[in-house]
Amino acid sequence: MRFLLTLLLVAGSGLLYPVTARQDSARLTAQWRAWLDQCWNYRFNQPDSAKYYGNKVLKEARDKGYPLYEAEALHNIGIVFEAQGDYEQALEMGLQTLALRQQLNDSAAIANTWNNIGIIYDQMGNYPRALDYYYKAYRYYQAKGDQEKLAMVSVNLGIVFKAQGEYTKVVDYYREAYTVYKALQFPAEAAFCEANLGSVFYYTRQYDSCLFYSLLAEKAFLAQNNLQSLPIAQANAGMAYFELGRPVEARQQLAKALVGHRNYNNKKEIAFVLIQLGKVHMAQKERGEAIRVLTEALSLATGIHSPKQVMDAARLLSEQYAGSGDYKNAWTVFQTYSTVKDSLFEQEKMKAITGFQAQYETEKKEQQIRLLQQEGELQALRLKQRNMLLLVLAALFITGGLAVYFIMARRRIKAEARLQAERSLQEQAAARAVLQAEDRERRRLAADLHDGVGQLLSAALLQVHRAQEQQPAGSSAAELTDKAVSLLNEGYDEMRQLSHRMMPSALLKAGLPQALREFVDRIQSRELSVELHTSGLEERLPEQTETVLYRIIQEAVNNVLKHAAASSLSIQLAKEKEGISLTVEDNGKGFDPAGLETQAGIGLKNIRSRVMLLNGTLEMDAAPGRGSLLAVFIPGEQAA
């Protein structure tokens, strides 16, 4: 669905080279020109050969001191890496090319390189950097009045704005470039513009325009034998046909696109087209074919780690399995969809935590300002004390002066101690406020889910049960109501699990030991044996202490589940006269404690913050290959 107007618009084998009077130099540069031409011609179909010839020129040009040819070789090798999708290497080649061309003070070549680097950043998803380099090239070509190059950069700018959803700007840039290329009679460039216009009109739901430009692009790519770009236009046309209610033509176009992408082993585009074909088969009630193509799409998308395509394929495939009565596979695939969806929820939760962190940092900065003011006042006091001391020394004997000095010094030490204590208290208060705000928000969200969404789902389930009882057994209406009951039950269970993760009801009603037993029961499995031992907790702890301890255990166990690959996990919680002791120990792969401070993630930071909230201590004991141990001690005043 996406095109880049690459360097074939601005660079090719017809490079300008310096003329030398020496015959051997002329033969040498002629050989380099031939190798550069081969590198360029092989860039798509034979990338290994292309890099071979490019590196030959690069080595010889460096050895013999020809920076112009060195830059051209780096440029061509970078294009080969870009065609293979190795954008890190392509960017490195591009930046080296730019440095050499800036040394040569070649303005036109510099502008060309700006555009190339913009393309690479665009492919990497770094749109601000892409726009920065594109605009540099755009301003240069605008000043030179070079309409052809200006149109090229306009297309690339349109691509960036398309990725950001600014479709009005996209259409303006594409049409401007398209008009120029048609006037200049550049068929390849005009075809790229047609394909890009077809793509953007699909996103704006202007399906007639999408079909019009996509078919123009298909015809042009066929005439130009551009078989790598051809399936993109065919896929766009197929999707437009489908949205216009013409499934037969949609299937034909998508089938052609699938063959084209398979020829180039473009797995992401193959998965995308398979999902679109799945929609067509679903619309035509061809459940078997829909399941087949969606299964392949899900496998490909999973293999290349494309979460959006995994979600799309899993959602559609789950519906098809359920429709065929294969509820086991429907549930398995739906779990895949749910896992990806949950990861998106975790991202939203992280945004909320980041918001709390930003609030904490703001308060911390304000506290630092106040502390600086207090330190300034303390400094002024020190100066005043010093002046007083000088006056006293002038009037009194040495012994009296020394006595005054020691008195003042002791006061200064006390003042500094008070200042340090206040700083520590303010930092603890800020951390406590952030964690308490987070827990309050969890309680509110859990209550809203349980009392609001939960009641609505319960009411809906009751009504559907009543409708179910009124349907004749075996009728299509009965099947539909059965499915509705199943889906409502799943939704209600998922709502309860989410509410429980926010704030377990057992913690509020029955206390910490019962909440921990329920938590352990949920994570107990064949792969992981979990033991829980509690003692001295017959009487409930303060609410804040229970909540903080539960979150510490929850965070520690989640770290074990994510990273430790353990088969055994032990949790021990004991209340004694001196305070509360907690240990979480696993037999997993362990880690190197020496790198803990630099590699610690949000989970360990949260544990430390919560331990600090209760004035407790935290210790870690681990080594690679022998598991890990987390030990927390909360002093007695927090356990009372």
C-alpha cells in the first residue's frame, strides 16, 4: 500500500566524472563507471552481485584517493541495502555519502543525498527526521527552479504526511508531482504517483477515485515491466472493488497481487493481501477458503512480528471458526487476538503511569527550587555568622572566640541536618502521593468496571437467557442466542479479570493472606509450581500496608513469569515483633546483579518505590544459572 519515489528518479548509471589527461586514469575511471552501472542495475534483482561491484569501486577509490567515486560507490551500496530493507546499513552509507559530498562542495549531489536520507528515515518510521531532510532538499530544488526534482521531493513529503494521517496535504503534494511528471512525459514517475493517489483515496473512502488511479498504475507498471510495484496497485484496486460491492473483480485483483508478492517473498504484503482475500471469501460465504487464507496470514504476521496484522487476521479467523462450530480453535485464535489487545492495554496503562511520573518529577523540581531557596537562606546565615565571629574575635580573647566558633559550627551542622531531613521527607511524601494516587485510580477503575460495566453485562446476559428459553431447540435463532450467551459470558469473565487486576476484591474484603492465596491459585500451572507461606497475619494490617505488600508481591511474581523461566516459585510472608519479612525466591535462570542498576526496568523501580513508602529495606540475591531471591523487610511501626 506504500510507495517511495527512490533514487531511480535522480540517479542512475549516467554519472558525471572528472576528465583526466592521463590515459591510465581514464581507463581506471571507465572501469569504475562500468562497475557502478552493474551495481545500480543489479540493486533489486541480484543484491549480492550489486554489493560486490559497489564494494570493488569503494575499495579502489579509497586506496587511490578518489573521493568522488568513493561517494558514488557508497551511494549505490546504500540503495542496495535500502532495497533489502536493511535501513540501519542504508542510513550509515547515506551519512558517509553526505559527509564526502559536503567535502567536495557538490550542492546538487548534497541535495540528492538529503532526499535519500529522508527516504531511509521515512522507512524507519522516524518522520520528524525524514521531514527535516526532505525540506532541505525541497528548498534547494525550489531555489534552483528544478521542477522535476521538486516533484520528486513532493511525493516523498506526501508519503510522510500520509503516515501521519494528514490526507489533505498528501493529495495536494501527489497531484502537484503527478501534473509535473505527466507534463515532462516521465511514465515511471507518473505511475508511482498514480499508485500513491490510489492508496490515499482508499484511506479517505473515495473508492471510485482509488479504483481509477490504481488501475492506471497497474496498466503503467505492466507496460514498464515493474513487477515489484505491480502487486501494490493490484491490491489497492482489489480493495476498492470490494468496498464498491464487486467481490468477483476484487478476488481477481487480490489473487494477482498475491502471486506478485510471493514472487518477491514480501511477507508483510503477502499477509496483508491474504487478510483482504479472507474478507472477500467471508462476504461470499466461503468459510473454508476464508479459514485457509486467514490461517496463512496469521502465521506470516506472527513470524514477522506485525501486531496490527496479527490482530486483524486473528479476529477474522476466530469469527470463522466460531461460525463453523469449531469453538476450540475459535477460542485458541481469540486468545491470540486478546493477547495482542492486552498488550495495547498495557501501553495505555504505561501512559497513565508516565503521567503520574511526570507529575512526580514536576513536584520534585518544585521541591528542589524550594530547597535551593532554603540553601540560599542558609548561606546568608553562614555569612552573617562569620561576620559576627570576626567582630567577636576582634573584641575577645582567643579562647572566647574559639568557643563562639564551635557553637556556630554546631548550629550550622544542625541546620544542614534539618535541611537534609526535610529533603528526604519531601521526596518520600512526593513518592507516597504518586503511589497513593495510582492506587486510588485503580480502586476507582475497578469499582466502575464492577458496578457499571458488570451490571450492564449481567442485565444483557439475563435478557439473552430469556430470549434463549423462548427459541425452539435446534433453530438458527437458538444457535444465535447460544453464541450471544457465550460471548457475553466471555466478556463478563474478561471484565471481572480486569477489575481484579486493578484491585482484588479479596484484598478489600478478606485481607492480604486470602488475596495472596487467590493470586497464587491463578498463576499455578504445570510449568510453574508456586508455594505460599504466611504467618502472624491473623489480624489485618493497615489498609495501605496490605495494598503496598500485595503490589510488591504482584510485581515481583510478574518479573519471575516474564524473565526467569522458572519451574518453582516460593513466597513467604511473616509478621513478627520487629516487623514484616517477605521473600520471593525462584529457581530460574537468574541474572548478574552487577548490571541491575543500569538495566532495571519499571517493575523493579516500582518495587523500590513501594518499599520506600513503608520505610522498608530491599535486598536482591541472584547469579546467572541459580535463580534469584528478593527480600523485603518492613519495620514494626508500619505493621501495627
